[in-house]
Amino acid sequence: MKGRAPYDDAISIHLELSAPTLENGKALVDYLSGVMDSLDGSHGQTFTYLPIIYEDDCQVVSSRCEFIEAAVASYRLHIAFLDSTFA
């Protein structure tokens, strides 16, 4: 990663999901889980590869999800970088 390190303190995430409806059998937490998994790194035996925002989704100490009924599906994601005093 050429000296670049992911953020290693606490994270807060707010997901706003807009769509006509949620997929059948899905809850907001399912969408949040997918987003959180996409933002962390891939893990090998002894390394973390290409984290986008944070090294591991266990760093997310606060989350909020909202469903907004809308004709067109979209989402907004708000990320706050917290310091270790929050956790």
C-alpha cells in the first residue's frame, strides 16, 4: 500500500436509502452490512489489502439507517471519522 494506512479509529455511518420499496425479504440492516463490507479491506492470513475507508467494519461504533420512499433507487452515505475518545 506504499505507506498509506487506513483510518484506524472509530467510524460513524449514516445510510439514507431511497427506493420505491425494499427488496422482498430484506431489511435496512442488510443494505448497511453490504455497504460496511465494501468499505473495509480484504483480509489475508497476515495482512489487510486495499481498505477503502477503514481496516475492519468493527471500527463502526455508531450507525443510522433511513428508508425514504422514492420513485428512483439511490443512496447517500455520510461517514464521520471519530477519535478514540468516542469509543
